[in-house]
Amino acid sequence: MAAGPTATAPRAPAKLQTVEIRSEVQQNIIADEVSALIAVVRPILQGILFSLKQEALEDAGGLADIKLRTLARARRAGDGDTGICFEYAVHDAIARGDGVVIERVADALEKCKVPGSQLSSILFGVEKQGSQQLINTAADSLTNDSSLLYGTQGRPVKLKKHLSSAATAFRTRGRTSTLPQSVSGLWKADLFLGAVDTDRWVGTSVKINRTHLEPVRGLRVGIVPAQQGNTDKIVKDDMKNLMVCPLPYDGAFVETFYKAWELVVQFIAADAQVPREVALPRPAARQVARMLAERRDFPVLDVIEALGPLAQPDLLETTTTAAVLLPSGRQTASINTSSVVAPIPTLF
């Protein structure tokens, strides 16, 4: 007897894979060097202002009234000035939506498993004059549900209620800290990076020198300048339990920062006047110096605000969508690509 046809089990449907498509849509014309310098000069001026000694602020009539020409006379150069201003510049770049910085921060937060897409930065500079104002600003930016992810097992802590304890711990260098053990080093944070749509945050250290990053309970990200000739890859430093995020140098954010820093230092050395050409030879830098000199009799905070419209505004808007990957032919291997970044220019 001939055998009947062999029954074949129905084939299980293939599991569909998806890929994330991140579209970077250009919102504005790419700025020239003057606009880029203005964008970074503003937070540098703010950093110098907030680092003045209390006596100097009082002699000048207070933080809100100190004029740009007075800043040039009240400032005393210190070893930490560059680092303070770099911190302010990073925070401001995130607030402005600087494409280079936002992309790097987004990647670092993704590696720290911080959910959300609306990235933000909260400045927490307790070591500077005017610290109470900064602490209040941080408190206003947080909600009672704001959670700090600190990278070890355990429930996230509520960030807002620990801000005052972090400030107190800084003043005693941690000796009388009432912070929970899991985040006992929170007082060393410079920024809190996270996403406002999920209200999840990570403590962040910003250092101008990578070797100054420390293993600190409560901090998860370390932002540093990339070093010329070395990789700028975001990597986990297991010894310090930090996701190290170098910001690109050549033709990018860090190079602009150092050009702006040179501009401000030379401007202050020239008593808030346009420096000699030998001190500031680049035409773009001299143009910004002239703009500052024209405003030398105005309060520093007013100058910073007035220069805002002249700085590079938000350049890119990021949208994220998911696309289903349909296998073709006899493809059976797993697809490794998980995301695609698509720059979309605009004709202005």
C-alpha cells in the first residue's frame, strides 16, 4: 500500500524585529563662528560671576547689579575657573539643544538605562557663590516624584527631598552628611541629567580634567573634554562606576569652549575693552569682544540675557519612531542593527 502524504506541522510565524529611526531635523541655519562664540561666552560670564567672592559681590552692589566692567576688576584668577565655566557651558549647551552635546548625553543616559526622550540638565553648583539661588532653581525644576538612579541595586531615591542635605554635606565636606548611604556622595554632583518626560535623573560630574573624576556614591555620569588624538567613545569606567562621556574636540563643542574662554580672559585682562589684536587675532573673537565692550556699563546678568537672541538657537529637533524589519528571501540570521540616525537638512 502506498504511503499517504506526510502531514507537515504549520510553520510558526517569524518574530518581527524592529529598528529605531531617530530623525535629526534641522530647525535653523547653521550659525557662523560669531554666533557660536556668543553661545559659549554667555555661560562663561555667568560662571565667572558666580565664582566671585561674597565680599566682591557686596562691594559691587550685589549679584544683580555688578556691571561687566566691574566684573573685570573684581575677578581674581583661580585654578578652578576653567572647570567652573566648562560646567556652566555644558549645562547651557544642553538647555540650548546643542546637537553635538545632546547626542552625546543621550547616548550616555541610554547606557545608564535612563528612560525618556525630553533631555534636560539641572545645574547644582553648591560650591559657587550664589549657591542658594542655584539650589532653589534645582528644587523648582524637580517634582516630588523625581527619582535618582544611582547604578546599584535598590529602589531609586527621591531627589528633591535630598537637595538641602546635599548642600549641607558639601559645606562640611561630607563629615556630617545625612544623605542615604546609597547616595552619600551626592553633594559632589555638578549637574543632574535626565528626562523630564519620565522624571528620572542621574547625578553627573563635569571635569575639565578626566583624571579628576572620582568614584562617588550617587553619581553615574562623568562629562569631560575629549583629548586630541584619543578616542571620544563613551565607556563605562568600572573602577569609578561612571559612564564617561567625552565631548568632541576638533571643530566641535570643546574647541569652541576654549576659543570663548580665551576671548573672555583677554577681554577681562583688557579692563573690559577690546584687547589688542596680538592678544585676540581672530576676527570673529574681536567682533564678540566689541559687542561686550559696548555693553561694559550694563549689569553682567543683563548682558548675558541681551546676547541670548544673538547666540545659536536650537539647531536640531529629534524625533524617534520604530520601524518593523521585514526579512527578505531566506534570511534567517538575526539583524544586529538596533537604531538608525537620519540627519534631515532644511532648505532655508
